Amino acid sequence: MSEKEPNFYNQEDAPEGAEGKPEEIRVEKIVNVDEELLKQVLEVENASFPEGMRSDLEELKEILENPNGIHLIVRGKNEETLGYLSSLRQSEEYEDLKDHDPSFEDSIENLYIESIALKPSARNIKNFNKLFSVFKNMATESGYEKITMHTRVSEGLSNVAQKRGGAKFIRRIENWHDFNEPFDYLEIDLQKEPEK
């Protein structure tokens, strides 16, 4: 399963149990995919998405072991795994996604976000900004022209990615992947100078 993300909130709108100062997080590139890491990522996956949208262990392993993407892990206090982000070259997602989005293009220059997941206790704008900033910098350094993604509208990432992450709305797919909810297709142009 792919193209998912959690509901983000401002700290003042934090759910019960998440009051106070946000936990300091660390974002690291995943370099070694072992059984323990997969177990931690699966735990994040299960805490973050409805059952029909979750990836299983085999899917996660295949994506995270793919060297043609950028994969990040989010750690909190005591090395607790709080989230992850996985991505692949857009060309590697093309065959799987073209039937769901006929306008989706086959491109080796674009980096497609496969999944963004943060545990509910770690979902806030500060953590999103840090994770997304690290990811965008790594994608730029790797020479990608654009970051692309299909984002869940109902959970708010489309709006946050546009307002905070510099993403541009391209189109909406009303029933993405037969999930019975709309997803937006967004792009971030990494070659364009940021607007001031």
C-alpha cells in the first residue's frame, strides 16, 4: 500500500496526551534494513493508517531496501521510533499508479513519496517541518528535479504540504486506490528558486 500520511496538528490543537512542548526528534537516513527496523516501521504503520491503507512487512521491506529512493526514520527520546518517510524514483511507481492516476508520468528525474507516517503522539507541525526539510534537502542534493506525491485530503497533509512544504496542487483524484476518499497529487519543484 502507498501514498499515505497522517493528520498533522498545530501544537495548540494537539490531541489529549500530547500537550506541552513537542518532543525533540531526530531524522536519520535509513542505511541498514534489518528485522528490528522493519518491526519498528510496521509498528508506526499500524498506528498511523486505517487497516486498508497499511503496508505489510513484505511491502515495507521491498521499499526500504530499494537503493533508488530516500528513506528516513524519525527517532524520539530513548531512540523510540516515531515515524518514517519512504520514497522511490517516480519511474519505479509508474506501472503501479498509472491506472489510478492516468495523468501520472513516467520520470526518472522525479522522486515520489511512497509513504509518510508519524505516530499520533508525534504528529505536529514542528515534526512535519523537520522531517520534510531533511527530505527536501536530501532530494535536492541527490539531483532530483521534483518531489511528487499523492496525499490524503481528509487527514490534512495535502494542505500542510502546500502551506508548509512548498508543494503545488496539480489535481485531485476523488477515489484514490479505491480507498473511498480523495487524494491530491502534489509536486515540489526542487530546481526553482524559493519564493520570498
